[in-house]
Amino acid sequence: MQVDFSLIQAQSKKLYDKIEEAYNDDGLGVMVVNNIPGFKERRERLLPMAQKMANLNDERKAAMEKAEWHYSVGWSYGKEKFQGVPDLLKGSFYANPIYDEY
């Protein structure tokens, strides 16, 4: 399901219809937001930081964990599980390039 950012800004009734369509029992459970002002530029600034993040020591990365947000923001390593076993094959850094400042 795709939705234009202008619908979010306007809090249009159409927005709520699209949310319901995407997340109802028959929906895919996914929504893509298009035409976010400044998104491309912020994303381009954020992505090159991935290598710098990967090269930080474990102590610095741990300082960026956000347990209170269930690791859905900031650094996450070994918190996600696959078949009940912690996934130690990757680390993730969750950030929103529109709102987060890093």
C-alpha cells in the first residue's frame, strides 16, 4: 500500500482508509509513504554513517541501545530471534532520517 505524505499532513479521511486497507486482516501489513520532503537528502547523509557505526567498539554501540524502545530505535545486536535463537549474524541500527539526529 502506498500513501502520499500530503495525506498524512492533511490527516485526510483517505489516509485512515488506506491504513485500514493495509493493516486489516486481508491487508499485507505494509505501507510505503511517498514524497516525503527532504527524505532523500537526509537518507543520503545517514547511510554513509553505516561503515563508521560498524567500526565502533562494542561498548560504544551498546551505549546506543534503546531497551526501553524494545530495540526498535538505535543499535540492536542479538535481540532479534530466529526460531527462538538470538540472531548473531547481523547488527542493526534503526533510525528515521526525518526525525533522528546522529
